[in-house]
Amino acid sequence: MVRERWEYLLEVVPERRFKEQLDELGGVGWELVTARWEEHHWGGQTQLQVRCILKRSHEPSELYGARSATPAGAPF
């Protein structure tokens, strides 16, 4: 029996890009596990951001090369 293996990604996204970023990540196989809304204070302004944990299935041989498949705007 083969166990499914998961790769995890922590992503912090500004509120204005949340849906767009989630669609991009979903397009390359990432699935949202959880999301937490946060207030971010910077330069005297308050902005909302979303801290997300995502996962996707991977083959053992893909473990170290998988980040190359993340969207262009991703931090990795």
C-alpha cells in the first residue's frame, strides 16, 4: 500500500489579492487547509491580510523541485 504524501505551503496574502492568489495556487495543485484573517499595521495604516496553509500531493521525487511550479507572484 502506498501512502499519499503531502507538501505544505504557508502563504500570507493581502486581502485585495486573496481570491486571485487562491485561484492561482489552486491551478497548480495547492488545496487550502486553513485561512486566518489578520490586521496588519504598517506606516500608520491598517490592512487586512490572510495567513493560509495549503497542501498538495507530491511524488517523493518531486519533493525538492516542486516549488518551481508555484505562481509567479508566490514568495518562493
